[in-house]
Amino acid sequence: MTTKFVSAAELMAKVLGMPNYQFSVIEHPMSSATDEQLQRQAMSVIEDIGQLMIES
């Protein structure tokens, strides 16, 4: 999920009955990010997923 779409994702989760649904967020837009920025964002998502798995 990119920062631009967080509010839409939160609303969708609420509508689907999962108001506390957790997801990882990266900077928007991705299309203009450098390879280094994309790699940092990917690592951030991997860390978030690991943490979400531990908490579940």
C-alpha cells in the first residue's frame, strides 16, 4: 500500500468487517523511485510482514 491510498484501504477494511486490518505502507509514488529507494521500501515491507506474523 502506498501512502496515497491508506485512507481508501482503511475504509475498505472497515466496510469488509475488519476495521483493525494491518498492512504495510510505503511512500507514494513508486514509479519515480530510484532502485535504492525501492530496495529500502521492499526491506521495510519485509520487516513489517515479519512483525505482523509474530503478532498474529
